[in-house]
Amino acid sequence: MAETSSLAPVGCAGMTLKQGGSLFRPPQGLQPSEEVLWVQQSETRNRGKSGVVSMMLIGSLFLASGLYYNILPILGIGILIIIGGIFVGYQSKTQGGVRYYLTNFRFVKSNHGRIVTELPRRMFRGKSFQQFLSVFKAPLQRGTVEMYAVQVLNPDTGNMAMNLGLLPGEIVKRLESINEEVYCKYCGRKNDSNANVCSNCGANL
Ligand SMILES: [Zn+2]
């Protein structure tokens, strides 16, 4: 389950906190006044872990009965399933570290705590949400919650920059309005979208 039901600030640069049972660690390289507003964790890791465990168990069962009854095909199936489990384990290890963050300054894709892609917020200003978000209604629901497949596009090129996966409708609505938000790059304060100077420190926006 993604821990994404609200968009209240969950932490800022340099701090570590417990969130939904998993330790929240912001990616390296955030600025001191940068606030993390939203985190999307890749679900590959957890899914991968339980998948690997069950594949190893089933594989060993086949392997054991193949050995016990001396039936080669069953032994072979067991070995194949175990190899598959190792492959899935490897995949979730290399891809399980991907996380997406929305901060008051930028959209960030990180892998194992390091920023690999970022889109500064000023790129979204004055753009319509169709220019920076690709949203498709998913054919499945989580309970009564409608889910959407969401990608963040580079508004200048239209290319996909980040694949956020499935998100509930309320989060999508919130992401669609990030073009209307202006944050001061010096103190981090949220300002009116038509303001010219920061209401907190007076800096030019
Ligand atoms: Zn300011």
C-alpha cells in the first residue's frame, strides 16, 4: 500500500522520521528550506520480497519431491522456479530503491537516496496540467477509491520524465494544481500564485 493519502508536509531536508512503519529518508541534496510535500514509494520492493519467498518455497517443494520420488521433470521445475525467484529478487533489489518526491521546489526521482531526475517547479508555472501530467483512469479500484495511472511529463519537451504508477484521484487532483503554487526559493514559504514578492521574507518570486 502506498502511504499517499495526504499532501501535508511529511518532512524537510536533513530530517528522518517514521512514516507508515517505514523510515522516511529524504533524498540527498535537498536545500535547507526545502519541504517534502509528498512521497510515492515504489511498491516493487515489498511485492518482490513476498514473491521471492513464495517462489523459493514452492521451488524447494518441487525440488524435494523430485529428489524424493526421483522424477527428473519435477526436479527441473523446482530448479527453474528457484532460478526465477533469484531473478525476481535481483530485480526488486535494483529497482526497489526508486522513490518520487514532490517538494516545494521540485519533482524528484531518487534511487537509493540519490536524486536521479528532477523537474524544478518553475517549469510548471503557466502550463496547463495536460502539459506536465499524463493521467489515465485505471480499470481497477482500491475499495471505493478510483485509481489513475500517472506520469509526469517534461513540460518543455512533452517527454515522460517520471512514472508515478497508480495514484488515487484526490492525489491526482492535487498534483494537477501544482502549476498554481509558488514557493519562495529562499525561505520555502508558500505564496499566492500571482504574488511578486514573498510574504515571509520579501524576496522576489
Ligand atoms: Zn521567502
